[in-house]
Amino acid sequence: MSVVEIVEVGPRDGFQAVVPIIPTADKIALCQGLLSAGVTRLEAGAFVSPKAIPQMSDVRQVLDAIGKPAGRRVSVLAPNAKGGLLALEAGVDEIVFVISVSEAHNRSNVARGTEESFADLAVLLRAAPRAFRLRLNLATCFDCPFEGRVDEDRVCGFVEQALALTPALEFGVCDTTGRAFPDHVRRLMGRLRGQYGSEEIGFAFHGHDTYGLGIANALAAYDAGIRVFDAATGGLGGCPFAPGATGNTATEDLVFTFANMGVRTGIDLDRLLAVADRAVAIPGACVGGHVRALPRHRVVAA
């Protein structure tokens, strides 16, 4: 039986777009519920400017409460060197650094040019211990809300630029606006995996469901050999610096789909749906997904 790994990004990618401040205790409870449901990789928050995204100002408290559960990997996102260094001080298992392939989106998202972001990445790598885990999320790999379609060669160029800094890296290939189509996803993911994939270099697919193509695009990535997928329980999400982008592909939709394909995720769907019910009740949350809305007796994972 084939196995995939789902990276739960709701507590970071989902919460960052919520305006009312979510109580820290509720964030902790949701993270713990996700881990109890079998999530093995959890993006718990971000070290960002509290003025820019006040929702993430309690990330250290959340991390301290979660701890380091056995067999689980807890990560945080950092958009610049300062955030990355704070994350290192917090002793996280993994840092997710982000650079947009689109120059315009990178300036909007992290207030830096792409070359400045690569310089920040180099600072972080020099400061990190040898056994440190780093993932580089390449945003707007398929489409930019400001520049339109993104050239595949440019994406490959960013991969090569990152690999010149470090030979071992996992790349998150992000459909930030949800405007990718399955043929595009299959082609780009297959090309990246074929040209650069190895034991030290891996690729994950991060999709949004803005146009209802989240599952179709994930399956296209699966067809291309990808076995790591980002998703958010309840379809939480919405990039504040990508106008029009809505929620992430729902974790429960991915778990349901893969389970009925005979693909293992290690996540208990019933427990996950109970967490999703709590997630979508968060005031101001941008939610989505399909399986959660079905009568529960119809939601069966084979």
C-alpha cells in the first residue's frame, strides 16, 4: 500500500488570515487535537512581525504548550532572517522559510526583493546547527496575483539558487492563488522531481482550493510521484497578500480521497472531522472543503 504524508498547515496558514485574535488556549487545543488525530507534521505558527500579523504574536506560547511529541514534527514559518533566528532560539524541529517566485508577490508578502530573501536564507543557514531541518516554500510557483502565470524555468532557477546554498532541502511548491490546473501541476512537479529529486532533496505540493481544484491538483502531483502534501483542516486559509485566494485544500478531503484510493495517511478521519468542526467555528475564519459538509454516515474511509 502506498503511503503519503500530510503536513497540517491550518494553525499557521489558516490562522494568519483571521482578524479577530483567537485565544491562545484555543490554538493549543486545536493543535493537540490534530496531533491526536494522527497528524505527524504540524505547522504550528509563524515568527513574523506582530504588527503585520498580530495573530501570530503568541507563537512561542503555543510551541511551549505543544512541546515535542514523539514521532511528530512541529514546524514554524519564518519570512526573513530575524524570524528564522527567533525560531532557532525557540528550538523548533523545523523552520519553513518562504520566498515567492514572483518578485511582486515577494515584495508584497515579506517586504523584500527575492534576492534579499535569498540573502536572509543564507544568514539562517549559517546560524543553524548541522542537524537542523529546513524547508523552503516557493510561493506563487504557478500564478501570481500581480504578474499572472509564472514561467516554469523561473521556478527551476529558484530551486537551483537554493541548492547552491545547501545540498539538502525540502521544497514546498505552492499554488498560492489556487489558479493552477492539474496538467500544469503534473508537468511542473514531475519536472522538479525528475531534475532535482534525490534522498536529500524532496518536493511537497501546497495547494489552495480557490477554484475548487484542490483535490484534482493534489492527485496530479501524486501522479507525478509527489508523496508530501500540505493541507489545512476545515479548509482554513487565505493569503492576506494574494488578493482573491481562499482556503487551503482541506486535510479531511485529502485523507478521505487517499484512504479510498488505498493510500495510507496515518490520520484518523473521524477524529480529524471532530477537529474540523471546531476549526470552522472560529470567528472570521475562511473555511472550505467538501467532506466535512457531508452526512457523517456517508464519510467512510476504506
